[in-house]
Amino acid sequence: MCLGVPGKVTAIKENQMAVADVNGNYVDISIIMTPQVRVGEYVMIHAGFAMQVMGQEEAEESLRLMLELQEIRESYANEHREHFEEQ
């Protein structure tokens, strides 16, 4: 299974590269598959590549759901820590 994360393009660089803000982390990404993207737009990022341009609402909802899943996972791990420590 592949997982893409939404990011907001903050700068366009040379050689079909850009900088994206992914939940406060700035990452260099390739925009070779999305050359039409502009600063301020959101993209779905996988393996360092912007896979598609997406709307702000969709990007924010995707990120919210991902963070919610992370919280659930951490909560579960904390509740069942003794089981994981035995292995």
C-alpha cells in the first residue's frame, strides 16, 4: 500500500523542483508530474513526487484524517504497551 501526504507548495525551484510545507515540515519535491502547480496550491506527495494538484479543502481534510489515525494508533499502543514489550 502506498501513502501520499498533502503539502502546500511554498516555492518553485529550478529543474522541476519545488518546496512544500507538509504539516510544518518543509520538503523538496519533484513537480515533474505536475508542472502546472503554482505557489500556494496543494499537492499529494508520494516518494518525493507531487502526484496531483488538489484543492485546499481536500488537502486539509486528508491531513486531519491522517493525524487522527496517528493519535488512535498512539493511544492503542499506550493502552497495550505491556503486550508489545513482551515480544
